[in-house]
Amino acid sequence: MLGLLLLQVLVSCFCLGHSELVTTFEKACTQFFYEKTIPSDTLRPTNAARICQRLSNKYHFATLYDKTRRIPVYSAYIYEPGHAYRSNSWFVEPQLVDKNYDKEMANQTTIHSGNIGQNQAIDQDYRDALMPVDRGHLCPSGHLKEQISTSATFTLTNIVPQYSTLNQGEWRVYEEKMAEKTKGCTKTYVITGAVPGNSNITNGRVNIPSHIWSAACCLKGNTPIKAWGAIAKNEINSNQVTNLNLGRLEAKLSQLYKGKDVTLFNNACPRQKVSHP
């Protein structure tokens, strides 16, 4: 009986250690990165969290999160568009409150702690933002097919303050045109991110990115055949998206990250060729 009790305790401890927050993407959530290649550490903030975005016992995409600025650095996913319904509720990451909390995203009303917002944005941050910003998805709800996957994108660890003019304007157009760009692709890997800015939303807790960017690598069978990127200034009256090849996007990000080299995909993804639908 004592032996059985000890076994149960050991199993319980093991389960607590197997969490949604992971120490590296090289061993977890690898399915969302082409050839398991993670973007360069240049993008990694000092106070980082790696999140395998989990809902209903399934991983849907991966996010590198900045706990100090309370915004995601990027979200990586496989493009599989569908027609699922948008969610009316917003999730948070319990393990950013306490590493022993549940590994699935949850509504913040179910988390009984006064420290929910210490390492992440919460619903009130956006509701109280007295400025024209939307909750801008990095992994868009329309880019995932299953209803549960669409719902999983409505977590605040996948959201940045994005000015409404851009979010509802040309950036939305870019997201919708992904269907045209992926013609001929059997699988498309996407990484969408945000460059930290120098300002915050009204209460000062959540950083407003200076730029929003996205990159994609398209495969036909097992072979990458094209890649592309896009970047936009996230400014109050700005509504312009620049389309460019993967190499030029990486070079632009290298400039924005103070000259440090940025690579987003495995080297097999074409850098120079500008892809068209």
C-alpha cells in the first residue's frame, strides 16, 4: 500500500513537470517549425516564455512570449484555413501565473490568484486602453481550420496592441490573401511576429509594437518551392503593408534588432526569389 502511494506521488510530480511552458522548442511543439528549425535567438527577449498553445488536450501553435513587455514575440503555425466561428471569450496562460497550474489555456475568471497579470496581459489591459488599438492576432483565427484551433487563437499570449487602421485595413487584406499565395502548396509554415516599440497602452503595462511582420515557407510534398514575407509599421495613422521576399524580410528585421542577424526558417526555404500566387 505504501509502495502504491509513493508511486502515485511520483507520477503526480512527473505530470507537474510536463507543462505547456517549455524550456526549448527544439523538443516540444516542433511540428509548427519547418524541419524543426527555430528562429534565431536574436528575437528572444531577456524574460522569455516558450508556450505550446494547448486547448482540449491538443497543441495548436507555438508562441515565444515576452513576459516583461507582455506581448508575444512571434507565433508559429501551419496554415490550414477554415470557416470556424470566432470566440467571444479570451484566454490567458495559467502557467505564467504559477508553473504548477494547469497546462491548458483558461479563462482568467477561473484562476484564483491576484498575480494573473504579473507576467502577461489580461482582459482589462485592452478594455481600459484609451487609444485606437485592437487585439491583433499573430496566429489569425481564420488561418486554422478546426473550431477548437480557432478558439485557441483567442488567447492574450497570441495578441498584441495593433492600431485599428492597420488591423482592420491592409493587414487584414494580407491575411486574407494568404489563400492566393499558398496555391500549389501542400503545406505552408507561417511565423508572424511583432517588433517591440517604445510606447505602451494607456496603463503602461503592455508594449505597443513598432512593426508587425509575417513570413511563410511553402512546400510541395517535402520540398520548399517558395517563401515570402510582409512587414508593416504599427502606427496610429499607418495602413501600409510591404510585401517582400524572405531574405529581405530577415534583413529588415536584422536592422530593427540593432544589426543582429535574424533567420526565421530552415535554409532550404528560398530567400531571394520573390514569390507570387
